[in-house]
Amino acid sequence: MPPSSACGQHVELASTHAVRITRCTCGTVHVTLVASGVTVRVSAEALHGLAAGLKQAVERLDDAPQLGSTTIN
């Protein structure tokens, strides 16, 4: 695994019990999943795509029946 370079100061964009999103001075957006501590670094453009995908998934979760649903492995 290549060594990670240190980012500069971060500005918090959003923070909830589940996620913390910050932007570094270099422009990289850091999405940290609080429960696992995993951080994904993406561009602002990639964050837009990620947010659209998550929104679609949440809408489907809310509409999905609890029993007899199809799973994808």
C-alpha cells in the first residue's frame, strides 16, 4: 500500500451520527463513515455522483417490501 500524503486543514461540510464530510484545502472531499471509521477521498464531482446513488438507494429502501424482496450478491 502506498503511503498516504497528509492533507491540509479541513472545512466541515456536513456531520451526522453516521457520516462526517470535510473538504481539504487541496479540494479533496473526505467522506468518513462514523461507525467503521472508513474514510473515502473523492473529488467534488465524484461526491455529486455518490450522493445521487445513495439517494436512489435510500428511496428504494423506503419503497421496498420487507418480505420477499430480491437480493443481489
